[in-house]
Amino acid sequence: MKKILMLAVFALSATLAGAQAKYIFLFIGDGMGFGAVTLTEDYLSSQSAATTGSGTLAFSTFPVAGFSTTYSTSSWVTCSSASGTAFACGSKTRNGRLGMNEDATQSFTSIACRLKEKGYKVGITTSVSIDHATPAAFYAHQPSRNMYYEIAQDLAKSGFDFFSGAGLLNPLGKDKKQENVLDLIEKSGYTVVRSLSACKASAAPKLLLLQPESKPQSAFPYVIDKTADDYTLASTTALAVEKLHGDKGFFLLVEGGKIDWASHDNDAGSMVREVVDMSDAVNVALDFYRKYPKQTLIVVTADHETGGLGVGSGEGGSIGAIRGLANQKASVDKLIRRMEEGAVSYSALKAWLAENMGVALTFDDEATLRDLFAQNAKSKPASDDTPCTLQNAGSMAKAIMRIVSAKSGGSYSTFGHTGTMVPVYAIGEGSELFGGKIDNTDIPKKIAKAAKVEWK
Ligand SMILES: [Zn+2]
């Protein structure tokens, strides 16, 4: 009996010692606080149910859940580069720094680099530009997150296997006189492709998948504005998995970058669709997990909250209000374009909002809209039908979107980030490490532990 027991204990400890996260997914919903997750689930639920309830995102029912701090060394309210540095490199830094310490005298080593050293393949996938703070925190070391040319130079040196995103923000440098950094990246051994089919067909060992040059290089279009040929986060994540999967294991970062952008503009209708887009990408990872459950770890979290989003206020929390999010047909970007494409009258703007935002404005809303119009019109309109050139379209659009969103359950309190904690969800090998309250600097250390890689 004793012998059998000893054998059982031996077998169990051998299993534990051998268990190792070989395929690791880290999803970052940029700006995805509890409000963003809750409102998206309420929106999903409201589409199919007659009463209140909670819909389900791919990650929200993961068996392990917790929450993470987000503060940086310089502020309770972090920026994406300081939080990116924390969960990529395991050390806090001040806002604006990227992969470096507070006084920019020391470069940190990210979990992606540590795993690369151990033989893992590494992929970085985002819905914004690849040199943006969150993805860059895994491969770049710069005093400022705005040094896009230098960040892209770091990308060329990274040795990572797969990158995908919209493009690069500053390929010719600030003075536009530097060597095109894409040439530099190609000289370092990368093949640049600009379509999903070219990426799928390529056998190149190191790939950079960008949007076509005819599209903006700063970000994928908002999901709400997408056309059939636009990339989704799920489509690029699926390609990343295809390219990275092999004997050696992989680490894949996936960023839903425009959850944050929509939230900065207080555009709840666009925001919920961005969260669903990331959830679709998580489903790609879950399909993979189902094939390799004992070797796969999926972690989903956020870098910070954006917008100070509350779910509903008064009637804004009714099922009818939240169901109204589905009626929105265009993002804040299209509103800005409508205001900038030429002179527009108050009546025409109001009609555009009724057609595209799907909400009925009250008498008070109209008064606010009329004030905004008068403040931003270059010349005083003779009547509601007088076309006017509008200035400050960006800030005017934000103010309009705050009104629109509040009517559909999205009550924003700021156009910036907030310092609240963010959710953490995990499934798979090592997922039990991610429960409870954790610090954002713990995330890469816990990933290393799950991968049985020593963190020194
Ligand atoms: Zn932001």
C-alpha cells in the first residue's frame, strides 16, 4: 500500500514538474476597464433578451479572474507606455517612458525577450500601429513613447518572428530625411507583406504584416466602419498562430488598441464593438487551447481604464437605452469627417446624427448641440440651414459623442485615462497564478513562472 502511495505521489510530482506553458497568449484590451467589459456584455445581452442580463465575452467566463493595479511611478493614472513597461518588463516606470527606468538610464528586458532567449517564437499583433506604446513595450527601449523612428529601429533589432498591425507612424524620422525604417527592417531579415493572403502564402521566417499603403498606417478602421477588405484582430491573430506554431512554443501578444481610442472620444457604440473584436481574437486562442489544453496559457487584461466609464445613469441604464447601442452606424471618426469635409449647416449636422447615431436628441441635448455649433462655427450662421465651416471638429465631436453615449448607457466622466484597477482573466496551464489582486508588474513574472523560465 505504502509503495502504491509513494508511486502515486511520484507520478503527481512528475506531472507537476513537467507541466509548462508552451503556447502563451497575452491579450491587452487597451483602456478596457470593468465598465467597458460590463457595458459590452450588457449590449450583447440586450440584443437577444427582453430583460436585463449579462452576455458573455470569450474571456469573461475563464476559470481564473482577478484584478490588477495600473499606477505608474509618476502618477496614479498611468499612460500606455508606463503600464506596458510594467506588464512587459516587470518594473514600473514614469509615464512616457518605454522599456526603461524612471530616469531613462537603464533598459529593462521584457518577457517576450526572455522567452525568445529560451527558444520560444514571438509574435506581436495589434489593431493600431506596431510602434505604439503597448506593443512597443515588448521590444523597444526609449526615453519617450513618441520616438517612433527609434522604436521601429528597435523592432528591426528584436529578432521576433511575427509582427502585425496597421503600419508605422514615422518611417522617415521626424525630419523625414532618415533612411526608410521599413528598408532597415527588411535588411534585418523581415519580409513586409500588406495583405492577409500574401501573409498566408509567405514562407518567410520573419514577417511584418501591415495594412495596404492606401489605408491609414495609424490604426485599423473602427469595427463599426470596417469594409469587407479590412483586417480584424481575429484575422491577424489567426495568421500569427499559424506562423508561430511549431515545436518550440510561442508567446503572442495581442492588443485591442482601439478600445482606448473610442473611449478617449467617449464613443461607447464604437467601443463595445472593439471589445467584441478582441473577444473574437480570444476565440482564436481558445480554439488553439482546446487542441493543446495542457500546454496553453491565455491571459486577458488591460493596461488601464479609459473614460471613467459608468454603465448607465438614470434612464441611460434601461434595457431600451443599452439596446440602442446597436442602432449606431458610424464612429466618431466619421462624425469628424462629416464636419471637416466642407461647410455644414446645423440642420444637416442634426440630420446626420439622427441617421448615423441612432438616438433621439431631447430638447436639452439640442440646446447643447446648438451651443457647440455656434461656438465652433467660423462665422455666425444666419439660420439653421446656413452652411458653416466648423473649427475644432475633434473636440466638438467628443462633446457630441458624450451626449450620444450617455443616451445608450455609456456614462463617461473624462476624455482621459483613470487610475482604477483593471480585470485579469486566465485559462490554461499556470492560469491559477493570475487570481486575486495582483500588481501589473507581476504579470510577466507569473507568465515566466508558468513557462518555467527563471526571472532574474
Ligand atoms: Zn489612451
